[in-house]
Amino acid sequence: MKIKLCVLFGGKSVEHEVSVISALQAIASIDPVKYDVVPVYITKENEFYTSFECSCIEEYKNIPALIKKSTRCVLMNMDGRVQLLRYPFKKFGSGVISDIDVAFPIVHGTNVEDGTLQGYLKTLGLPFVGCDVTASAVGMDKYVMKTVLKDNDVPVLDCLRFYSSEFSEPEALVARCRERIGYPVIVKPVNLGSSVGISVAHNDDELFTSLEDAFRFASTVLVERAITNLKEINCSVLGDTSKAEASECEQPAKSDEILSYENKYLQGGGSKKTGGGSKGMASLARKIPADITPERREEIRSLAVKAFQVLGCNGVSRIDFMIDMDTDTVYLNEINTIPGSLSFYLWEPLGVKYTVLLDRMIELALKRKREEDSIVFSFETNILNIDRSFGGAKGAKGGKLGMKSGGKL
């Protein structure tokens, strides 16, 4: 019997469209013999919809029309089994669209990749592909990530963190950056990807503008030294905390001081095709393998695996590194716990086909579920039967809560 696989994508995120591309590429490559895929598109209002058309990239040119062709739905645990149900619920007849065995979130950015969606799936008791709630949240928050990695001897750049409330006195923020870091600096939202809201500042005026722009996208921003003679190297990792392996390394090309959203997705990064191979975001200009020595390649791949396991990751992540060519020093820049197109193009040079990569990710999700099922999360207790007062509202016969004896309001 096929495994019912719910692929979730979209969501309330500035990376909404990128998520759609990544998900549809994956759907086109998932083994149809082993899995029965149920596509679930999450709108920017966080409403769930499903239909065959949701798996067709051309339909997203007119999303309102796509919604009309689709069925609004909701996931629900029914007697220990998770089902996808029509919403609003039907008064008569079955509203079940499909049973769901495992979820595959292919989402990017705040509100979806940061542990929010993972927590929802965890509450449902539905096994899901990728990082758990904690690893997702830590991986998304660049400041927390840096703190954890630094505590485990993974090299990262020092930074300053600012909240939006502090921007009421911008001169003080600018002065701190100038004195503590010096120019040039790079400013970035603490919890976004795809280079959204990221910019380089070379003086006080530019820094003010960069901070103002970053605070448009997040309530917390980071400021760190900008490496002027920079080589960027990316590496993917597949596995979990017990066993993980690194992919080939890539060296992305860029036309700006930073690899911008336009570099990634609007200058050859997008594609009408959604299959595997080397299309979609994988068509971004890059060198694979990266132009680095064998020794540096192994250093980066080893650091990638270490960071992946230190952060408690699962499935596939992409880890981005920076090399300061002036000092020949490697720094970990950030981790993408659900990378664009799930970084399949970094595995193909090692002979791992995209279909195989996706299958291994799903197997890791089911393995984690088996391990969690062996852990005791509750035990029988009679604490609520003890004849004593714990304070608070009375529960019986209305009491302070105004409830009827039958328990209904």
C-alpha cells in the first residue's frame, strides 16, 4: 500500500512564491510507486487548499482562480489517525479527502519554516519531514543559531542584535556599530532567508538606511562585519543527530556585494519547469564543485555536518559558509533548514538522484516518529482526584466559570 504523503507549501511568508517552486519541483520527483502525494497549498492568509491543480505551476499565475478550483481543507487527528478534511465540515456524509501518513513541509521563511508549522504538525501527532520544532526555530533565528554554534566551537562572525524598539534612537545604534564593528557592515533581519532585507553599509547614512529597510521585514536585526574579500561556499547535509553526511560544495556566483533575491530567483533562478534535473533555482549561476582545495572542501563539509548535528537537524539542510580571503578564515554564515529545491543539485554530483534524496528524507521522518513513540511522555496519576483545593475557579455546576454541570458553556 502506498504511503499517503501530504506536501505542504506556501504560507504567510515573504518567501511564499519560492516555496511554491520548491514544492512543485519536489512533487514532480517523488516516487509515484511508493507515495501517493496530496498537495496542500497554504495561502498568504494561512488557509489550506488542495486539488490536482495545486501541483501545476501554471495555475499559480492566477491564484484566485486556482483557489476556486480547489477545496479548502484542514488536518485533524481522528481516533489516532490524521485525516485531511473538507472545511467547512459537511453536516452529512463523509468529509474526508484523504488519510495522511506523513507530512512534507516544503516552506521557506517566517511563520512556516521557523517551527510554527512544525509545532502544528507535532500537536496533531503527524510525522513530518525535516527539522523538529526546536531545530527549526533555532535555525531560523540567526542570533540564537550563532550563540549555539559559538558555544560548540563552530566559527561564526561576532554580531550586534537590535530590536525595533531601539530604532527610536537610531543615532545610538549607528554609533554602537561604528565603534564595535566598524565599516563596512552587513545588516540583515534575524529570521528571514532569500536575502530579503539584507544590505551592506559603508558609512553612517547607509547604515541608517539599511537598518530602516531591515526593520520593515523583521522586529529584530543583526549587524556584523562585512567581509570585503569574500568567497561564499555552500554545502548540504542529509541525516539526523545519529548519522549525517555532507554533499558536494558549491560556489554561488553573484553580481552584487551580497547574493541578492534577484540573483537567486529573477536572473535565471526561476523556471517554468518543475521537474528534477538542473532547472528551477538550481539554474542559478554557480560552480559545482566549488573552486577550493581538497583540504578546504573537507574542512567545510566536516563543519557542515558538525553544525547540522549540534543544532539537532533532521532531513536535508543547506549550510552557507564565508571565506575571508584576506585572512584565509572560514566562518559559518547561516543554515537553511528547508533549502530551496531542497538542494538536490548539490547531491547529484555525488550520484544521489533527487527521487532517492526525497525518499531518504521521508524515511528519516518515519524513523524519528518510531523513536519518539518509544519515549514516555505521560503517566497515570491521581493528582486530580485528591480531595484538596488548588485555588482558582470552581468547575462543577456552573461555579465561577459559568459552566453547566454537563460541561458545556
